[in-house]
Amino acid sequence: MAQITVVNAIYGMSGASMDVTANCQAQVNTNPSNFISVTNAALGGDPDPGNRKSFAIIFYNSAVGGSAMRVATCAEESTLYLDTEV
């Protein structure tokens, strides 16, 4: 199983977002499939009620030597699988 280190994760829209870095690290620490559930409930709230939100994450993956920073994005109500391939 790859070890994911979350550097930064943001959920919301411009002007109405929240830092969900710790939440995302907890999700990958307890999930061997290395996925993030991108929902209001899973991320700890709704930073912009009634509006569509985006999610962005920056992470390191020890499967590629730990030094390859990766960035991934998706819309809310998604499941984002963090790339663990070299």
C-alpha cells in the first residue's frame, strides 16, 4: 500500500472555501484504496451552501520515492482516487 502525504487540500469556490487538509489525510490513512470522498458530509461541512463546489489536493506519494508532488482536482459529489502508480 502506498503512503500518501497530503500537503494541502481545499474545498469550495473562490471566496467561500475551507482547508480540508487534515480531513483528507485522515481519509487516506484509514482507507487502503487511497481515495477521497468529496462530499459536504465527508469533508466536514458546506463552505458555500447552494452552490457547486470544487476540490483540489496536493500530495506526495511514497510509491514514487516520496518526492513526486502530485495535484488532483474534481467537482463535489465525487470520489477521487489518488494516483499511486509510478
